[in-house]
Amino acid sequence: MDLHQVMAQQAQSQESFYLYEEAGILAAARRLRTGFPDVSFLYSIKCNPHPRVVKALLGQGFGADSASLGEVLLARQLGAEPGQIFYSAPGKTDADLAQAMGQCILIADSLGELRRLDTIAGRQGLHLEVGVRINPDFSFAGEGGAPSKFGIDEEQLYPFFSENTCPNLTVTGIHVHLKSQELNAGILAAYYGRMAALAQRVSQVLGRPLDYVNMGSGIGIQYTETDIPLDVDALGRAAQQELAAFRQANPGTRIIIEVGRYAVGNHGFYVTHVVDKKTSHGKTYLILKNTLNGFLRPSLARLVCKYAGETTPAGTEPLFTAPDAFQFRTLKEDGPREKVSLVGNLCTAADVIAEDVDLPRLEVGDVVYITNAGSYAAVLSPMQFSSQEPPKELFLTQDGKILE
């Protein structure tokens, strides 16, 4: 059964739904493991926490990048061991830290968090091994460092190590994340080289090798029809060269890369129905079930471009990638076509996902689906708005079964 058949079948009983394709998710995971045979991967749960998606990737040997205590506990419930779960987020509370101890590897986001961890560990009579998130003295593309809400400035970290004011802690690893959605293999590989140099500096200051270096995310996917997909095998070869000297000097240090959208983004679809059709001053509108409140990002892309006044405003991932990051398709392939605007059934003029797109002529009851809905989709959408029935999330297994 192909995807169109699955969508058509499920659309008979579901007004709107997400469909996540296990076969595609597992194929993406295998590409990464083949291209980077000596690298450990973490799945960034925040991009799609559907338990069956998370479990599928844990089953491929991925660990979990958790951005909250809830994601730590989800990974544990799905079978991940504490040493496979890395909890990195700004603004962890004391309660978060205390409850996460023993459930994961904690990554401190600030000097203040390190001191609070030391206090909590001392109160419990523990000695903790922790990681630190660093805001390095370089950017993703190689320029100088910049202010950030994330991590500890590299220049602040070395004096802290020298002062040794946290006797109940041992820093055993580092984490950096500077950018998402990069498709240039050369830029990514050069970033990995800078990360190796940073790890070597930290190791020298500490006077011992690091247990792990988490280089963060960055590996992107094809969103628009003009995007050139990233050559993962070529990137893996280039990364191997950039990391060779560090590996030789630090054979016991684990190299880690996070991925979220690469594993799942292209392997999810949002499916909905035409619930009404109307014309106004010569313009044709198709009113769909659950758009802004079912899959926010297409509507948000229009709003970002409108109010930012540019097509690539900085600092908007994962809410916004590009104005044309999603394709709007139907289960009809033949017959006459027409130019329509796709809008939702909410009482707000912002509930518009596409204007003046050319589609086969659709009527009430026909199905529209949107691509690239596997990541940062359901989790970002305001499904409580207007008290509508939220879309279901369905998981299509390799053997053709549908699971909720």
C-alpha cells in the first residue's frame, strides 16, 4: 500500500491527521550511521516526541537529546538508559535538576547552574559527573563568537575550572549547538574541525581527556524544491578528516552529533479535508479543517515574512525555515486545475496557509496534504485555540500497520 492509499483510507474516518512513516525514518537513521560509523547520534525529542517515533530511533542505537525533564522521563519510559540521555536546556529549576539526577547526563547551561548542581549534590551526599554547554569564541560559519542565551562563554569557563569551587562536581564532557538546518557539507565539516579544537582546549585546561564531545545539530533536510539535499556520505568523509587528529590524541572520547529534523522531517505528512469552498471578489478559497491550529508553521511562515520584511530573518528556527518550506498536494492528480487560497476554519484572518496556489479543482470532502510535517509540526501548533478537535497523530509501521 503506497502513501496515497494510506492517506485516502485514513481520511475516511479522520478529519485531519499527521502520518509518520517508519520506513523513511529508519532509512534516514541508517544513512547517518553509515556515513558516520564512528559517531554516536542523539535524537532531539523536542522536534517530534511521538512515543513511536522516539522508540523507532532508540531502536536504531540513537540516544536522546532532551530539552526538558519531561523529555528525560519519556526517554526513560521508552527504554533509554541514563547514559544515553543528555539533558541540555537553559533555565532548569532546582526541582528539575534534583529529579533528573540519576536519570540522565546533566549538561549545565550556566555557571549559576553548575553552582546549584554542586549545592544539590552536596546536600544529597553525591559526587556528580556533568557536562557543560559552551558558547564558544567562534560562530557556526567561523566568525567570532556572539552573545547568546545558551551556554557559558568559553572565556568565562576556563577561570571557573581553575577556581575549582564546585567540589561535588566533575566536568566530563562538553556540548555546543550553534545552528540548525545547514545543507552545505563544507561549512558543517569545518565546524566539526573547530569543535575538535575547542574540545582539545578544554581537555588541556582540565588536565584530562573528555568523556564526550557533543557537537550539537546542524544537519539539514530538503524543504524547498530548490534546496540541494545534503550529501551525508561526503559530509561523513570530510568530518572524519577534520576529526582525525583529535581522535588520535583522544581515542577514548566519544564524538556525538544531534539530529532531529533529518531523521523525521521529510517523513511526516499533515492530511486534512476541504470543509467549504467559496469565492469572494473573484478569489477562490478552500476552507480546510485544522490548519493554523493543526499545523502552525505554514501559516507562521507567511506571518514571519510579512512582519519581518525579509525572507530569511535570523533566529527564527524552528518556527520558521523558509517561505516555501512546505508543498501543498492533493490526492487528485488529473482533471482541470484552478488557482485557490488555502485557509483554515478558525475565526482569525491569520489562518491562511497558502495563497493563489495552482491545484487540481477540489470540492468539499476532498483531501489536501502538506509535506515536511514530521518535525516541529504538531508540537508547535496551538491545538487548544478555539476548542477544536485536534488532529490525530498516526504512525505507519514498516509492515503497513497504522498505530496511534
